[in-house]
Amino acid sequence: MSAVEDVVKAWTDPGPMPGYHRHMQAKLRKHWPVLGEALDVLASVEYLLSDEDSDLWDEAIAAVRPPD
């Protein structure tokens, strides 16, 4: 799993404590709204680009990855 996929999973998978997960998402959105929005967008993009579109996903990640 890539680092991006790990971040999306952490943002979208509530695990065994969904209430706490939603509370912490709301807290992050309140205090760091730009980060919260970015995580929402990232999660939406990954959902839209399924495994069938993995080349598109790789291209999207490469486009936002800083140059070496």
C-alpha cells in the first residue's frame, strides 16, 4: 500500500470507534480546514479511480508529487 493509500484509509476507515473517528475528523476540519478539505478530495479521487483505473491513479499521484 502506498503512503497516499495509507492516508486515505486512515481518513475514511473509522475502525472500531466510528463516533470518535467522526469527532476527530470534525475537529481537524475546524482547526485545519485546508487539510480537511484536501483529505476529503483525496479520498474522493481515490474512490473514483478504482483498481481498473490504476494507471490514472498513478498519473494523478505523479502529477502532485514534488520533483526529486
